Amino acid sequence: MRILAATLLPLVVAALPFAALPVAARPHTAAPPAWVASWGSSQQVPEPQNSLPPDDLRDATLRQTVHLSVGGAALRVHLSNAFGTHALRVTAAQVAKPVVPGGSAIDPATTHPLTFAGRAEVSIPPGAEMISDALPLAVAPGADLTLSIHLESPPDQQTGHPGSRATTYYVHGDLTSAADLPGAHHVDHWYQLTAVDVLARAPAATVVALGDSITDGHGATTNGNDRWPDALARRLQSNPATASVGVSNQGIGGNHLLTDGLGPNALARLDRDMLAPAGVRWVLLLEGVNDLGGLARTGEVPQARHDALVQQVLAAYQQIIDRAHAHGLRLYGATITPYVGSDYYHPGPLSEADRQAVNAWIRTAGHFDAVVDFDQAVRDPAHPDRLLPAFDCGDHLHPSPAGYQAMADAIPLALFAQ
């Protein structure tokens, strides 16, 4: 227990009796608005099938749309060159409101240029990200925001987020302010874009959803914004006590706790994805199924290896708990959802026993600040080692949109009351 010593000040005795001294009333001062992450995505090196040909990014406009959580009176955008080894020059950047979600057309009346230190262009150093100047543009909760950037030359190493479940358009030339991009190519990935912050009314804060493909939204609807963090954001907005809380989705498909998979392992990305988002106050952690499933994916292994893996997973959880607490964050642990019948992992009884052991540790008091029981929310009561069919996207590993909604509904909003 930390004991704070009171500072002793010298006592000054006035000539008049204390009761006779005038007492000035303290005016109530409302807390100022604060920057919070309203949208975010974790960065990685896109796999070859998810990266764009370099020539397609030479003298090119990228138009990408994101779905905000909390609204605010101003915004700022984070552009990333996290995995580049040379500076990346962005010669123009604009934000606008899309005409329809997932489309390339924007409303020209809503177009606003972004600046960086007062300039229209910015050079992003290798391994870094740059935050735009604040744009005094009010945005509503749950709004869609389209960002168009022009690249002079392709990045030597792309930085992106393949699991966007949102459509990106790209075309040659600086068309950042164009009302539409007819004939543009399109892919369902994000590139060089990591966060949008808003200036939200007090008390404002953000919850980070740190996880793998189940948090990233595999099985969700493209341009439908029906991942569980999306559904959580809508629930937060519907409750006056949590309406100033943003959600930053820091899930990466195929992510592991202990080894690099698709993207850096969870422990390696804590600084960038857990601690750095603006206004972060809480973290909801759902990680581990890829570590557990991968152990015996191609064939069963001895019990000792299962036991060792469980201990390594629990040690990784403790590392994340300690890091979060060292920075004053509250860390909520989510139980690992069922995956027996998975077409990818083919888990046997030993792997299921590993999941049960990990979930028992998560549920045990004294580890996480609170527990969100996603396992209970989506499992089939008749077969608790499997997803409920109505909540299964079809691969017996990832939930469906209905399953993601059930996960969001299982999160007590009181965890984020301020």
C-alpha cells in the first residue's frame, strides 16, 4: 500500500477572528474536453496477397473510410509509416463524409483539408507516425469518415491493416478532393492509416479492444461495422453515463500472444496498440486461441507441451496486466470462446482442456480487474465446447455478426462508467 505524506504548511494567524474573514465562493469549473481515440487499427506488414503493387501507389490517391465511435467538436488523423525503412511523403490529405458507406463518392460540401504543422504535406520518418493538426470539424457519434491521401511515391515497405472489413479505393493522380473516383481499383484493406481522434466532451476516455481475428472481426459484414467492438461502441453511445467513451479496435487476424503470426505478437505491440491510443483508460483483452490451437494443429503433442503452453499463456497475461497497471489502466480479461469443430485447428480433448484451464485462470479473482465471459455468451449450452450454431460464422472458430452482438451484450457497461 502506498502512503502519501501530507505536506505541512506553516499556520498563519490573522488579527481578526477566523469567523470574520470573508470566504470566497469557488466557482464550479467544468472539465475541459479531451482527445480520445474514436477509431483505430493495429498496423502490420501486409502479406504479399494483401499488399498493393508498388506502381499502383506511385502518384496515387488512396481513399479509405472508417467508422467512428464517439463524436466530438474537432478531429485529428494519425498516418503511419511504422514498418517503412525510408521516409514516406504524403503530399495532400482530405477528410469528407461518404455518400454511402463503402463507396468511393464523397459529399464535396463536407471536404476539409488536413494539415501537419500548418503544411498540406508531411514526410513521415521510418518507423513513425504523424498526427495531423486539429481540424475544428464536429463529427457525430457513429459517423463514417472518408480519408483521402496522395502519395508521391510508394512506401518501400507498406504499413497497413489487411482485416479492415471496409473498402479502400486507389487511383493515379492527386484526386484527394474529387467528388468520386470512377474507374478506381478497390480492395478491402487499410493502408498507412492508424487512428482518428476526436475532441470529446468530458469525461472522455477510450477503451482499447486488444485481440486477434475475433476482435478484428473475421466473419463480420464488409462495410457493415458489426464486429463486437462496433456493437460495444453503439451500446456505449446509447447510455448517457458512457456516451463520451470511445472504442479503438486493436485486433489483428491471426495474432498470437507468444509468437509472431500475422502481425507482431501481442506482447511486442503493447506500446503502440495498448498504451498509445489517445485517452485510453481501459483495455479489454481477448487473446490466446491462436496459441492454443496452433500447438497441435498438425498432430497431437505430449501432455507436457500442453501444460507448458498453458503456463506460458498465463505468464503473458500477467505481463500485460503488469504493463497496463504500470500506466494506470484497468485491464479486463475476456474468456476464450469455444472452437471445437474448427476447420482450421481441429482441436482435440487436450486442446479443449487447455482452453478450460486458461479460462479458469481468467475467471479467478486477483488477476484481471474484471472478467468478461465471452465463452459463456456464445457457447452452445448443449455442447459447451462449441459455438452456438446461431452465433457461428460457419468455420466453428469465429462468431457471426449475431455472435459478435451477443459478445458485446455480455460486456457490463458499468465497467466504463466514469
